[in-house]
Amino acid sequence: MNAKELRAKGADGMKKELMELLRAQFSLRMQLSTQQTNKTHELRKVRRDIARVRTLMSEASAQAGN
């Protein structure tokens, strides 16, 4: 997912996406801790997507404040 797609979703869409990513991150962490998966690269992707969504959300709130 890229920033352009996230900006098109709007604030509500970004909040929903963030919640889905946080659930996915939790699930991946649990799978790794119980050694049910060896896809450690997925955790990195999800973590970066979370950061991307949060960055865009803060940009949007900063623009709304101006």
C-alpha cells in the first residue's frame, strides 16, 4: 500500500486501515512467539504500513489545524 492510496481513503478509511494493521501485527507477533510461522518479513511490512498510516493521519490533522 502506498501513500497515494491511503490519502484517497480519507480519515475514516485510514482509521479502519490502521485498526486492521494493528490486528495483523498482533497476530503476527503471536505466531512468531509460538513459532507457528517463519515469515518475519511480514512483521516488518506491517510495521512500516502502520507508520505510514500514522504519518498521513498526523499530516492531515496538521493541515486541518492551519
